[in-house]
Amino acid sequence: GAVVSQHPSRVICKSGTSVKIECRSLDFQATTMFWYRQFPKKSLMLMATSNEGSKATYEQGVEKDKFLINHASLTLSTLTVTSAHPEDSSFYICSALSEEADTQYFGPGTRLTVL
Amino acid sequence: LAKTTQPISMDSYEGQEVNITCSHNNIATNDYITWYQQFPSQGPRFIIQGYKTKVTNEVASLFIPADRKSSTLSLPRVSLSDTAVYYCLVVPSTGNQFYFGTGTSLTVIP
């Protein structure tokens, strides 16, 4: 099946710093990628849709200046959490849309802890 | 967007067949149904996808009645490693945004 990777898998940072998370589709090209966050014992919540070569589309309530998304190539999207605070601590998961399979394949997730 | 309703949790003994039913009363004509499995601290893994009737792959079957207002994921002969959360999603034909519901937490008991 299609493989999506994320880096880093786990990151701990101090409050006020910025953290960048990478999402890569390893064996297919993805015009569209998605970013989710998931709190403990909760379901995944869609944050934004990342489109290659254009601006991301954010879900209602998600601050676009707080969560910067860049989709510079057909295999890479990045999420930067700017000026992170403890409440941003969460599990961030990306997915890539496979047009061939017409479904999304998910990355393994990134655990962010803000101290 | 069609909302989905699933049981919050289910228990099953090893070796049994498990059926998880999802209700999606407001499914649109061109929507299709997708199921994912998620283990703790991992991203969801695609299980199966279908539009109508029955779909089967190497890990599961998906049954969709004619009115498409529900669907049932069938896992044959579950093992302890099938303990996970299972999400049913109704996916629009355009846009492809996924909005996850609560999922069903399946616990397989020895």
C-alpha cells in the first residue's frame, strides 16, 4: 500500500518556540494533503487541507497564522506550529490523497509536547 | 456532510467474527463509505472502502444495504492484535475532506 511518513515522530519544545513537522508521500504524488490533530482518547480533528502550489484551506476555528502550512512539492507538506504553547501539545497526523486509489493514506503521527 | 453513528465500544473473544455497524442516514448519492483502523499513537490505517452491496478484501468485508443508510464492517476470526479503534467515514465525491466521528473501540479478549 501507499506509504506516508512524518518527521519527527516525537518532539518536545519550550513554550514560545516554533516547531516544523514534515509529511512525505514516499511512493506516490499527492496534490492534496491533510493535517489533523488528535487529543488523548479523542477522535481525529481535521485542521486544514494542503494543496500543492496554493494556499492551504483551514477548518473553522483553526488559526492560519498559528499553524503555517506549506505544500511546496507533490510529495511534501509541512506544518509549522508557531509560538507553541502547552495547549498545542497534541498528536499531529497528516494524510495524503492518492488519486489512483481515491482515498487518503495517513502518516504515523507526530507527538508534540510543549513545556 | 453525512454524519456517522457507531457504537462507542465493543468486546469480542478471540477467533470470533466481529461486525461493527455504522449509521449514515444522510448519505448523498455520490458519497462512498470508508473504514479505517487506528492503534494508539499511530495514524489510521485504511481497511476497506465501498459504495454499495458487498466489498471484500484480505482483511475485512463491507456490507452496504440497498438504501445505503448504514454499513457493516465484518472482521473474520479476530485476534488480540485487532484491538483498536475503528472509524467509519462517509466521503463526499468531491473535496475529499474526512471528518472523523467517535469511532468504535474494539477490545479482543483472550
